[in-house]
Amino acid sequence: MHTTTDYSYAQKLRQELSAPLFNPLLKKWVGRGELDYEVYLKTPELLSLQVEEEQRVAHDELMFQVVHQAQELWLKLASREAVEVVAELDGGALWAASARLERVSRVLRTMVSELAVLETMTPDTYQVIRRSLGNGSGQESPGYNMLRHAAAGLEGALERLLARHEQTLKSVYSAGGPDDLKRICEQLVDVDEAFQGWLHAHFQLVRRTIGVDRSVKALDGLPTQVLAGRMTMPLFRQLWDVRVELTSAWRREGGLAPGASREGCMHAGPGAYTAPRPGGGCPAHGAFPPAEL
């Protein structure tokens, strides 16, 4: 049985959504740009920044624009928060800096979720939208460039913080290192990991819409294959390199054989584990009494 879609009801609803709506609770018209909420958030201007419906090349173009515009706003927020973290680290306000770094991480994780919305667009639809994007690419994103620049400022603030405390990253991450500085370093890693997660999500989006191959060119003319390298470029390389340095100095000696007694191990302070014990075994044994039961 052949059926056709009746757009009469949908068309009526579309027209209604394009006009102000009466809110029975407020007993006011919403959408005229006159209410405090609309004035403060500039909703008339905000909601007019997308291509008008009759001018869209595909229905999904609205989704494409909304997601990318939202991403730019989130990147703006993350960059400005990073500036405040720089000021807080330079002023020794580590608690405030810690709280703000958590905010930046959450912003970046939110952006990953937003990109998932674009994954509902099929390749054939994007091929239509893509024809109207010129040579635009993510490298032209103001938000992306702002965040990378702000991250360089964060890296400088971390270096100054370590210098004031006469610490290096290796000493911070060594046993007995300052916990407050280690916490800041780990939260910077959280930010970096979230940033790279966002790049990976973008890579996967490209992969499922236009494909990743040396023969597939992005709109800027570069093969999409180069995205694989870009998504592993960290914001704070030193924080990743120190892990390699620590692992390079690691030795198997000084641990416990699986199944060996571990009584008294937790009585040892962190200094007991800074160097392997001659002859192997737990550094705590022989120097600390067994746990009392």
C-alpha cells in the first residue's frame, strides 16, 4: 500500500514555532524579545544566527550550524577560564585553580557529547551541506586557536609555580612529592585528556561522514589521514613526558612476589619505597613492625 506524508499539520506547527508563543503561566507573549530573559541572553540575535529554513540546502544544516556555534561558545568559556587559572596559579590560590580546572574539564567533556549529535547525520546528507562550506576547516576555528593559546599560558603558569616551590615535575611525581602540586598537575592532565578526547571524537565524526584516507581531502586540501596525528598532540607535553621519564627509571626489584606476605606494608611511609631494597622484597619489612591485630 502506497502512502504519502501529509505535511499540513507539520507546516502549521512550523509556522507557530516561527511566531511568538503565549505562556499561560506568565500570561505573557514569549518570543518578541521584550522579556528580561530574552533581553539578557539576546535571544532574538542568537536565534537568528542560523540559516533561515527556506535557505537551507538540507534539513540537517540547522543541526550542523547549531552544534558548531555551541562548540565555539564552549571553547570561548574554556579559554577564559584558563586565563583565570593562570592568575590563580601565579597568586598561589591552588584551591581556586583546582576548582576551575575541573570546570574546564567538564566543558570539554560536554563538547564531546555535543559532537555525538552530529553523528546522527548520514554521509549523503553531509555531502550536500559540504558543498556550501567553502574551504572552512577546524583549523580556522577561533575557539580552537584561543584554547591552544590559553593552554600555552597555563603551561607557563605551571612552570612558574614549580620554580617558586623549587620543584620539578619529576620531584612532584616522586614518592613524598607535594600533594597540592601533584593535584594541580593531575587536573591539567584531566584537561588535556578531555581535549584529546574531543579531538578523537571529531576524528571519528570525520571518519563516519567523509572517511579517513590519504585519498580523501578535507576542505582545506589536506588529506583527512593527517587528523590521526593531530588528535594525539597534547596541550601540556611535559606532563606526559614525565611519565615516560618515571617509567624509564623504574626497576622490577623491590616488589613482592605474588602470594608473599604483605603484613606491615602499609605502616611504611612513602620514603620507604623510593629505592629498591637490597635483596628485594618489601622495603617496609625489617624496618617496620607487623600490623597489630
